[in-house]
Amino acid sequence: MKGGAGARLLVAQAARRMWKLGLVSGSSGNVSLRVGNVIYITPSGVPYALLTPRMVVALDPEGHMLSGTCAPSSEWRLHLLIYREFPGVRAVVHTHSPYATAAAVRGELPLVTDEARLRFPKGVPVARHAPPGTWEIARATVEALRLGSEVCLLGRHGVVAPGRTLWEALDRALAVEEAARCALLLSVD
């Protein structure tokens, strides 16, 4: 599926899937897909249960709105900077999943299972804390991703999972949540 309508549909489907998997609630988190020089991103403040493809916002590489009926996600800067810095990335999923967010608040994600260690051999770095929706959090995210992991936690905030496809990015975000759930369950007395 290529072009604007197809990209909008894929973003909306991935956002709803993220919500159904419990990786976000309401309208938290965000999803984007890069097609050529256009970035399709979830809108700000729209609950995923109500999201339609027409609501997905199109941005140019500088963050200017090309089309859409809503404002883009407040984390559009984070998505744009990842696309600028990592040319192979075509999709970004940002979740506020509860176990991974707890690990982000703690400041570490111990990989306690063999599966997690195999999945994330370089670990899961935690980006320094920065205010949401700012260039500062975008830069902190890129710094963490440059450590070589395919994902990172945002200090006190959640998960960022880039990928070559939306489904790869979503799968990575889910794997981080599973690793964090196991680590947290083991830390409870």
C-alpha cells in the first residue's frame, strides 16, 4: 500500500493495534510512517478507539503540515529527528506501556530472561529525561538510539521503537513491554 491514503490507513491500523495490545490508553503515545519525504503521524488528542485514517496528519521533513484535519502528535519533533538521523527507519512507535514506563521511571531495564537478552543484545538504553514534545526529548532519544539498540526508553516517559515497517516497530515496542513486565515481576517481594 503506497501513497497518502494507504499510509494513513496503515498508521491508523497500527495505532489501534497498539491501543488494543494495552501499550497505550486513550490518545497517549503516537505512531508515524515515512513514505518518501512525507511523514504520516497520529493526531494529537484523538483517542485511538475513534481514530480514522482521514485524521492522520501528513508532515514534510521540516515538520510543516501538508494535510490533515487535526494537529499532529505533540511528539512530532521526536519522530522527525529519528527519521533525519536514521535513514533506514521508516516507522516509529512511541508507547506509554505501564511496565516499560515503570522501568523508564526507575532508570533501567534489566533483561532477566534469555529471550529478552537475545532480542536486545545491546540492552535497552534509557534516554535522559526531557520535557515531552520538545526538541530536547527528540535529541535525548536520538542519543540513546545511537548506543546501538533498536529501541530505547525515555526517562520517566515510555518507549520509542523505530523500525523498517510499522509492524516491526510495534513488535519491538511489545517486546520491550514483555521484558519490562518480567523484570518488574521479579523485583516484587
